[in-house]
Amino acid sequence: MKRRTALTTLLLTGTLLATAAPAGAQDVGADRPGARAWTVNAFPAGNANIQDAGPTANGRTAWAVGFRQFGKGRETSTAPVAFARDGARGDWTELALPDGLSARSVEADGAGATWATGLKYGTATGIPTARYQGGRWQVQDAPAPARSLAAGINGIAAAGGPDDVWAAGYYQPDDILTFLGLIEHWNGTSWEQVEGPRIDSDYWTLRDVVATGPSDVWAVGEIGTPEGWPRPLLLHYDGRSWNRVAVPDLDSRFGELTQLVAVGPNDIWASGTDTGMSRTDDHALVVHYDGRGWSSQETGIGAGQLNGLTRVAGGVAVVGAAKEGGRFRPVGARLTAHGWQPLDIPQGTAPQGRIPRAVMELGGRLTVVGSDLLGKDENGEPLPSMPFSVTR
């Protein structure tokens, strides 16, 4: 199967159907001898497929969002679920979201608010978004292009304050095999769709956005080739218009960029995947912008797909998973003054392994959140995923 078909399936279904950590914090060792131990942060009982997680605007609380599975086989259904965690050491508690919000991503915008965004399907006219600030929710749909079958927002970032917020995502026109990038702008009261660059492809999507100011906004994603393979995609907004950025080091390879972090105008990081012929051939991809251009970085991770990227004291950290022998192994690394160091994220006991979805730093401690994959039951039916969270 071509990787474009696989990416299309992920966009349509949300992600892999992957179930909760035992109650009470406990220390767990990493797989590498001598590595620092991690502490488990328990989730409430019940399955949950974690899609995204991150710190809220206050910098002290973290949220995680995803969906919970009910039933089996053809009777399977899902419902949105969200969790909150106070401080760097506590366990997770269930969080009530506004009615009708199927949150698939959560992000602090850098201007004092935390956003939860969902997906638009079928006859709905907008993409559900909810802004949380000062203990109150403000719910308002972002407009979806006319006659679109589906649409979603994957990343949000404030450029110049609470009335200058950018969102990046995708929409699916009335052709099931076509996906196009979507850019929206929040003016403090409503969302407005913004024209992006002309891109000659019927398959390109945006996965994240970051800003260092009103005239310095970046977005990343992937663009499909005529043969059905993805290539990394970089866009930049200079205060007037969005433009595609040519990066020779990336434009010649297959892969995707899914996460962005800005340390400063001349210090931007992006992560994703160097795509191989199959998932076992994928390799971690990290690139850095130094004010002059983008270049690939050697993290030491090797095989795997990266799902999470965050800024930490003295550098950045990335997490993801590598598939080996039919089982997912968590991978991660942190950039320090001494170079990239492995995170040694502990493997779970789930039959199909563990997939980290996000990484964050709270109170000087690093937290990794994701899903443990239980595989299938005796009848071959997929079992729901369990959430996991570890901190050190």
C-alpha cells in the first residue's frame, strides 16, 4: 500500500485504534541499564486512545484529549474524552469538555488561552473549536470550505496577542482521495479562512503552526507526489502572505513534518518522519532553522516515527515510536548542552507495545503521554487502547 493511502486512512479515522495505567504513582525502570527511572501517572479506569496532550496556558496544568471506545465489532462506537493533571507529579482526572466538542488536539496559544479543537464531518458547516481562559469556555466553529466532506485543525499559535491567532489543518473536498491544507485566523471574536500559497497537488495537509511574531509564522505538514508518496512541507507567513519554503535537504526525500516549536525567530524546530517503504523502514526526522536555512539534525533515535516535540530547559525533546517485530517501541531524545541524549522511555506490557503521542515539561519535570496497544481479542476484533503517562 502506498504511504499516501495510509495517511489518508489516518486522517479519516483520526489515528490508530489502540486502553489505563494502574492507580497510584509508581517508579518504572527504563530498558537501558543505568537509565533514570520514570514515575507512572495514573489515568482514571477505562480505555482511551490519546490523540494529543500538552500544558495549558497557566503553565502548571496539563490536558490530554482523545476518544473512548464502546462495544465490539460492527457495534463499536467512540466518544470524546479529556483529562487534566495539576502539577508535575499528580495523576490524571477526567475533564469535562463543552457539549458537542470531539477534541482531537489541545494547545496553549501563547497569549493566555488554551484551545481544544475537533473535526468536521458530513453536513456540519464548521470545525468545532473551544477557547478556555479565566475558567470559562468560549465555543465557536471555524469555517470549513463549502461542500467539504471533512475538515480539521491540527495546530494553533498566537502571533501578536489574543486577537492574532493562527490555526493550521486540512479539509477534504467532495473527492474522497483529495486532501488540501487549511489556514485560519482568529481576530479575537471569530475565525476566518485565509488563502494559502498555490500548491500544485491534490494532496497536501498542515499538521502544526508556530509564531514568533505577527510577521513570522511557520506551518508544517506533508505534500503528496504523483506516485502517492508524501514529502515534507514548510510554509511561512511574512505578515502579508503565506508562501511555500524550498528546502533542498527536505524536498528530495519522502516524509512528513508534524510538530513545530519556536525558541526564537532564528531558532525553530520541526519533527516528523523520514518515510520508508513500510512502517518498519521509517526513521525519525528533526530539522532546525537557524535564521539562514533549515538543516537535518542527527538525534541518535534512528528508526521510528516522531509524534511529539516540546521546548525544554536548554533545548528541545522529541518522542515517538518504532515498530519492531509487530510491536511498537517508544523512542525519544532530548537536546542538552552535551548533545542529544536518549530519553529511555519505558516499554509497557501491552501486546502490541506503546506509542507516545506527546511530551511536555512542567515544573522542571518531563512528562510523556500516549497509548498502550492491546491488539486483538480471541475473535480477531481490535481491542481499545489504554492511556499511559510517565514523568521524571
